[in-house]
Amino acid sequence: MARKSANFDFVLLGLVLALLAVGLISLYSASAVESFKRYGTSAYYIKKQLMGGVGLGFIAMYFAAKIDYHFWQKKLPLLVVVSLGLLAATKLTHFGISAGGASRWIDFGFITFQPAELAKMVIVFYIAAWISKKGKDINDFTFGLLPSLVIITLFAGMILWQPDFGTMSVLVGVAFLMLVAGGINWKYLFWGTVSGILLLYAVIHFEPYRLRRVTSFLDPATDPKGISYHINQALIAIGAGGLWGYGYGLSRQKHSYLPEVMGDSIFAVTAEELGFLRVTAIIVLFMAFLARGISLAKKAPDDFGRLTAFGIIAWISIQAIINIAAMVKLLPLTGIPLPFFSYGSSAMLINLTAVGILMNISKQSKA
């Protein structure tokens, strides 16, 4: 019988804490101008992130690391119902908050929460639990694969309804990779990929602003003061940073030129201040996190643990890849935040909770 690990994976935890530390330092600089303009202090947003996101996140991470990860498998029906209910509440109740033409948040009075962040974690639990239950029968289309596709489609549709195309894309991408890791038959992969491409085309084609984003990606010179403004300003920021950057806190683009400086565009601001060589170190940290996470998943004691660990690592890594790739014009802008860097208490809370679950899996993994 394989010996179980006596300790958490402190290497993985150390990588997360390093990313978080650099992320908070970057957020303080990126948010300082907007914070002072709105609230008369450069520290408003970083304080809010520390209290609402990091503070609550560390508490959640601690308890998630202590709770046997099989607990989430047992509570899965409740988690699915609660998650779908919260997604619906953003549109159907007066607790939903609308901003920028989207309804993505719920106001609980003492805190605002973005249910789509929870949905990503719940879909990871669902796919992991379903595959571990069905085993090879996952390739029975009617009784194995179809039920999981229905749940994935339901979650994706609810998120797209808000609308939040970027988060929907991450959720579907993570689910697809988990099905691949779970041993889905190649013919289902093929037809799933074809169907996904056709649906993606339809979603983009029939929503004008998404189509304009693709157009601006293909040709940033198109409408430089309109739809292409964001990507052009991001490229200016990254290019201006050169090898070593202007220096910490000295970004020029964050002075009302670059949109979403503390959200989607935080990587561009960081690249402008720190330069190519130092932001490369940040990318290396994310790559090390991915590699260590895959190693952890391989050592998990059962299929549910293996797939849950894989799903969490895939989710955080995909978000990092999409965010950074969009800032350097390798992908169209999608509004995906950079994990552990971008401002947002909901994302930070859920990401740190997910790290706690990884810690619990690592503690029970094969040595």
C-alpha cells in the first residue's frame, strides 16, 4: 500500500504565495492613480483587496486545506443547486448588480460576490465526481457523457446570459480538458471540438461587440479610438517597458490612458514598470505552478482527487494564459482577470479556496 504524504505540498504553496506577493505589489502600483482620483488615497483598492479577497481567502484556504476533499464530492448536488441559483439571482433578483451592460455580481450588503467564480470551481468538482463514478462508462454517450454535457451547457448558458463570454470560455475549456484527462473517446473529442467551434462562431458572429473585438485583434489599426483602443494602449505599455521597465510605480499608461489597469490590463502595467526580463520571471512562476500542479494531480490517491487537482490547475493556468496572451495580442481581448494579480475579491477568495483544496489533496497523495 502506498505511503501517504505527511505534509502539504509546500513547494506548490510557496509558488502561490510568491505569485500572490508579486500580484499585490503590482496591484498597489496599478491601482494607485485611480484610487487617489476617486477616494483621495492611493491605497483604497489594495486595502479592499487585502481585507475582502486575501484576508477572507486565507481563512477559506486554511479550512479547505483541513477538510477532506471528498467532502466536496458528497455535497456536490447542493453545490450545483446553490451555484446555479446564484447565477440566476444576478439577473432575476434585486440583489443582482449591473455594470457596463452586464449583471455579474450579487450584493449581500456586507460584500459583493461574483457567482461565476464559484461556478468554475463547482464544474471542476462535478466533472471530477462524474468521471470517477462512471469510469470507462463515461464513453457511453447516453448514460455517461450526455449528463455531463447537459450540466456544462447549463452552467455555460447561465454565465453567457449575464453576459460573461470570457468566464464561459474558461469554464467550457476546463471541462473539455478534464474530459480529455478522464479518457473520453477520440470521436467524441472530434465532434465536441467541431461543435464548439461552430457555437463559438455563432456566439461571436451574432453579438456585434464580440465580432468587433475579433476584428480589432486581427487589425489593431481598425478604429484606434474605439474598439481597438484597449489593445493598442496595452501594446504601447508593454513595448515602452523594454527590457528593464520604467521602474516600479512609474507607469505612464496607468494615468487614464490604459483601460482596466487594475483588472484585465494589470500585466501590461506591470510589464511597463518592470520590463520584459522581470515579467518573464512572473511567467516562469506560473509555468512552475502548472508543472507542480500536474505532478500533484498524478500522485492523488483516487480519480476524484486526481481530476479535481487537474481541473483546478487547468482553470488557474488557462486564465493566466488567456490574460497574458490577450495583452500581447496573441488572443482577442476577453475580459479575463490575471489570477492572484487582478483586483477582485470574489476571484481571489475562490482561487485561494481552490489552493486550499489542492493542499488537502497533496496531504493525502502518494509519497
